[in-house]
Amino acid sequence: MTKDSAIKALLFDVFGTVVDWRGGVARHVGPFLSRRNMAVDATEFADAWRREYSPAMEEIRSGRRSFVRLDVLHKENLVKVLRSFGIDIDSVTADELDELNLAWHRLDPWPDSVEGLLRLKRQFIIAPLSNGNIRLMVDMAKRAALPWDAILGAEVVRAYKPSPQVYADTTDILGFSPAEVCMVAAHNGDLAAARQCGLKTAFVLRPVEHGPGQQSDLRAEQSWDYEAADLNDLATQLGCPT
């Protein structure tokens, strides 16, 4: 497939699409759980923490709460999860909480991510369109060598996906029409929201984002503009040289 000459920029979901949040969070919190002799699997803890993600953002999307960055929500959710696993939160120091919360800043890219992004970067402007805040995205990019041209997303427009404002305002910031921008994600819901705003769409399969028993986003649920096995496959479909 040749490059779509109308596309000028690619915007990327990050958690799950570009980086492995589940494995990264589990790796980071594992030592803390071990020190406390907790019979809790680190991936189980990561899953529980992630389950608080959407409900916390919905409080802001619904207007019941003013915008706060994702680091704040992650820390609040961390306290909830620690309590749910029976940890006395008063026994956890402020420094420990801050260190645990940095798990989301230190996630590993999927094996194809950096190479695929570098190929795509030669032909297109590439940037995250993530619910992660700016500092989180910068720290992650520097650690994982993610070659973004800009850091865009929720904190820039002060709204969380899949609110239409996120896609529309980010496209406007880039100075392109929606048809000149392609949303890249491993989540059908993210792509559906982007399509509603006029963006092109690219589905990237990440079948173990939620672990070996994953049941969601195992296939493209609509006829997206592109459907790829990974970011290198997407780069090839878009005509980017190796």
C-alpha cells in the first residue's frame, strides 16, 4: 500500500499502543509488594490500578470535577488500590507513594515501537495523543527513546479522551484539517471517537496489552483506514522505507 498523500501527521494513543503499561507497572511495583511480604501478583496489582483509570477520568469528562493531570488521578487511584489490597495507607510514606506513581513514567515500549516510530517520523509529524500528562509523556519518551516531534494530548487541551474536544483541539493545534491527521491506536473506542471528529484511523493489534487472557480489542471492529499487526507494518503500509 502506498502512502496516503492527504495524511500529514500521525497521533498515537500511548498506553497499550506504544508501550506495555501492564508489564511496566508490574515490574515497578513488584519490589514494593515483596518488601511487604504481600501475596499479591504484581500484574494483578497493575490490573487493579488500571481499572480505576477510566472511572477517575469520567468524573472530569462529565463535568463533575475540574481538570487535573493524570499523575494526580493515578496517585489518588494508587491509594484506593493499596487500601483494597489491605495495606495500611498510613504505613506508606509520601516518598514511597511518589515513587510508586512513577511506574507510569517508566514503561517499556513494545519491541516494534521505536523502529516503527522512527520510520513513520521520516514521512509524517508524529506525536502522542494520550491521556497522560506532559511530564509523564516526556519522562517516558526519554527513557524509552520514543522519537516524538511534539508532546500533545489531554493536558494540552485540558480534556480526556474520548471527548471530541481532545481530537478537534489537537488537530487545530497542529494546523491541519482532520482529514490530514491519522489517529493510531490499539483501541477501537479511541478510533471511533477520532473518526467522529473526521480524523483518519489506524488500528494496531496489541493482543496481550491486558495479558494472555485479553478479551477486548483483538480485532478491528470497524473498517478503519488502516489495520496493522504492529507499527512497522503500519509504516510499510504508509510507504515509509525501512
